[in-house]
Amino acid sequence: MTLFLTKSRFSRGVRCPQKLVYEGGSANYVDQNDNNTMLQGLAEGGHQIGALAQTLFKQADGEYAHEISAREQDVQIDDTRQALESETVTLFEPTIVHDRFLVRVDVLRKRGNRVDLIEVKSKSFNPGSTDPKKNPTQPTRSGGIHNDWLPYIRDIAFQYWVITQAYPGWEVRCQLMVPNRATAARENGLHQCFPVRLDEAPTGSGIFRARVDAPARLEQERLGESFLQCIPVDDQVRQVLAQELEVPGQLGQFHVIAHRLADLRENPVAIEPAPIGVHCKECEFYTPTPTPEARSGFHECWADRLGVDSGYQREDTIFGLFWPSSNGPASLKSLLNEGVAWLSDIDPDLLAAPDSLNSALDRKDRQRMQVTATWPGGGEYYFNRQAFSQVFAQTIEKTGWPVYFLDFEAARSAMPFRAGERSNDVRIFQFSIHRLDEDGQLSHVSEFIDLSTDVDVNVVMLRQLKQALGSTGTVMRWSDYENTVLNEARAILLASHHPPEDRDDLVEFIETLTEEKQDGRLLRRGERNMVDQAKWAAKFYFHPVTRGSSSIKVVLPAVMSSSEHLRELYSQPIYGTDMMPSKNFSGKTWWIPKPGKPDEPKDPYALLASTDGGGTGAVDTDRHYERFESIAEGGSAMMAYIRSQSGGMDPEEKAAMERSLLRYCELDTLAMAMIMQAW
């Protein structure tokens, strides 16, 4: 059987040729993307966008449109060849081969020898924008293609190259079919038309595949009139094919690199020396503790450079440096060129950080502390209590007690949820609020979640949030996320052709809590503008285990490990009692020592998978949710919401997911409160 170089393997090989050696699973290499790619597509609505494209072409082309649905590759190839003998045909997933190359095309529309090659993606574009990041037809200042779009154009270029080799008599036009942010959906309930189902393949493997069946017709969406639109990219494809293609360790014409990758596909012998570089920072063939049954491609590539083949994590190398410079002597590329490999070997003077810390830590301060493992006062961690106390007092003087800790879960989908909505419009479907009173009393006072399909969830949420926060008190957020999505909800309200009666009140409420900037300039700031607690963490707190990050997922375990106050408070089952009310937990203990490490607590987020004795949910419920935790923060919650909107969940599954989301979101605001209690 021929080992073809497919378009997905071509894309992977362009990122790093060595990956073609590690892929496939036969040699027991860990691939962190086994579920990630599917889940990311699910969270963004990509699977549904692909099915929508098929429906639009089915409606337009009728009996000429059909899918190449065989599972066996040789049958796919034969079926495609036979179908392409027709003068007029529209094919979904046709399989075309030339020599050692194979492509499965999203949509191929043939009219005689004129053929449209259509690649369907969920990334939205704005046709009126001159920003090349937002519009793939706009060149960068250097005349190139923006990096956000370049992988897609290369993908189409590879398909074009293979197809024109296989059918040299064809006139092939290349198109990218993507959602138009400027066009609203006409169809109501699009997600229910394209329910998402997850199949485990094989059963028990833990690896899932998303399946979305495309309906034959829709009531309102039509090809050429839908928000999902085709963009001609012939010029961009020709540009890619004409330029030299640089991949790690190699540089050559497009077709030369393609043949080299095909050679590697046929004979997957590791490249010596390995093409290591900055690209290794994101390599998916990595596990921190490799074994013969779970091999780490990263460790094997770096064995010669580091002198060891295990016993360290990727973050122990220079890839663990917090927020590295993009250029200059302290950039990762420059450090590698100078032979620096370990984080501990970085010369602090290269970081250009001052010898003494600023009163508010900046990026360079945090880098120096990370590299040198030293800070004023010594001890386990650094905390500028004086500066923190001053800014906290100023905040309370301005907005007063109580202190509210607010966290949102929101979703965007390439597929609009309702008629009149646009691709990737935000939907804030969940919040959690903890309240800390001046006397130290902490309570989980309010929460909201709405997974129903027939409401304007932003409006429902804002009404409840307005009631929950009242008109006084300090509102804390962690990072800019809550500010961003509230401003987007405000913009949607102001642009609505059918606004709710209380739109002005809701817009005014949002404006009291948020600030808005443009090109670095402050446009407005509400009198009760939310305070970013993550900025306080970045300015005043550093613990070496956080590796410089201010993500709440790493700050919370660090603070818990060093705070006697938190240990004393949360090592008892008081959370979810009258002492500390909770809406989703009963008698929960959060400070639980790791086995064999009595002074080191388990990560509270890992404790979500345990029962709490209060009957608030079974282990399986949490495992069901945590199955999708490999996506970046918030992605799993967004995925859950999109599945709930598509109708792909049965009622029991949906209820279990809702219970799990409630506990997860409550822990996010409890984490904020715990950190504040410790400080």
C-alpha cells in the first residue's frame, strides 16, 4: 500500500519534518493533539461550518452534488475517478492522487474542464477591512500573506499542486470558504440543524471524533447569499508556489520540499541531527515523563543538545522563560544560536532587567527572578505586601465594600446561534460571583447558567448580573476577559435592530463596570470599573513554581502551598456550610495534601473529579467534563455550550454537563477569593 503524503501530513511536515517520524502511534509517541484538533474545531464550530458548506452546495447543485463517503482509501480513489468522468459534478471529500501525494478536497465543483477547488474553514474574515490579519486578500507591508492565513493558503496550494499534476488539462480556481463577519445569519436555530455527535474511535481509546450530518436543505441560507462566503485566493496560491518554502532544517522550492516530505513519509527515519529550534516550544510530541510505552519526541530530538534524554520538563529549558522577547539577544532564537539551552544558563544581564526590583514588577523583573531564583527578602516567594496594601486601600476607598469576585464563561462560534447574529458574536452563558465582606465573611452569593436554545442569553444574563451586583461594592475580575466580553455584548445591543425594552439600562450598567480603549487611548472608564486582580498578581507577587505566569490556574496552587491561613481555613470541611455558603458544594475540603507530601496541597481544580459527600454529582459527571480539559482555558466550557446548542446531547448528558460547569465556574471565583484572603 502506498504511503501517501496527504495535505494534513504536508502541513505537519512544514511545521517540522521530524514530526512525520513521530506520527501514527506505531512507535508509541505521545501526540497531545490526538483530541485537541477535534475539540478545538468543535469549540469554534468548525465541524458545523463544514457541514453547512455541503448543504449550501447541495441546494445549489441538486443531483450533481454528492459525497465520496467510502471509508477505504482505495475505494475513495476509485469512486472519485469515476465521478470526475462526468462533465458536471460537485463532490464533497473527493480523493485525488498523483504519484505519492493524496488530497481530500472539502468541495470540488467541476464544470467541464473548469474546476473550483474550495477549502472550508471556520476562521471568519471582514471583507471591508484593510488589515491583513482580518482579511486574507490584503497583503502585509512586505507584500506577503499574514501568518494567521498563511497555513490555510499553503494547504490550498498543496491541493492545487497535486490536482493540477493529476489533471493537467483542468483550469483550477482556488477559493477559501469562510464566515463573513459583516453578514448576519438568515436562518434561525442553525445549530439545531447541525447537531454534533461524538464517536469514540476505537471504543475505550479515549480518542473522539466529531460527526455532523448535513441536512439536504435550509429555509433561508443560500449559496452566494449566506454569511458563509467564498473568497478567490488564486493570487495568494501562486505567490506561495513561486516562493521558496522554509521548513525547520530545510529551504527549497515548494515542489522540492513536498518531495522531501514524501520521502520521509515513505521512510520515516529520524533526521540527524534533529532540526531543533524555536518551533520545538509548541511540539505536540511531548510528555514530561517519557517511558517506552509513552515516548517523547521532544526529548529524543534534544538529547544530543542537552546531554540527557529524560528527567526534565520542557519548561526547564529556555522554552520555560516567561514572556521571551521576539527579537534581540534575549529572544529564544538568539539564545539558541548562542548555544544556550537550559533556563538556568541564561545570563541575567541579557534580559536587561534592573538589579533592583521596581515597586510594581514588570516583565523583565519577573524574568530575572525566574532565572536567578532570587528576590528581595529571600524566602519561598516574593510578595510586595506594602504596595499591595496601598493599592487595595485606594480601591476600597473608591468603590467600597463588599468585594465581588466575578467570572464569566462565554462562547463564540463560527456558526451564528440565531438569525440576525454574526459569526463569532459573543454569548455570555454563565457567571459566578463570590462576595467578601469587610468582616471577612466569604459567600458564594450568585450564579447564572443558561444552556437553552431559544433566548437572547446576553440579555437574560445581564439582567441577572445587574441584580446580583447591585449598585455598590468593588468588582474584581481576573485578566481582561470579562471586560472584553461585556464590551462586545454592549456593541451587539447597540447594533441590534430589535433591542430589548431595557437596552439603554443594560448598556448603562455595562458602562459602569467596564473601560474601553482604542489604539492605547482610553475612550471611557466606568465609575465602578472592574479591577483586574491578575494585574495585581503580576505587579506584586512572584512564586517560582508559576514560572512567571499570572494565570489563576498556576497562581492558586502556589498561594495555597505557602499560605498558612489558607491551609488552616480550607483543610477543614467548612466550604458549603453556614460558615462559608456555596451553591454547588457541601462540606468540601479544599486543602488536601499530596500523597507523601504533607506540606504540599493538591491542585483544587484536580479535586473537581472527586465526590464531596454532599450528593452534588458523581465522579463520572466530572470525568465527562474533564475529558475536554486539554483545550486552553475556557475552551472546554465553550465546547460544552456549543454542543448544548446543537442538540447533540441527550437530557441526562446535558444536565450532567451543566452541573459540572457550575462547579467549575464557582471554583474560578473561589480561587480569586482564596488568593485575596491569603494576600
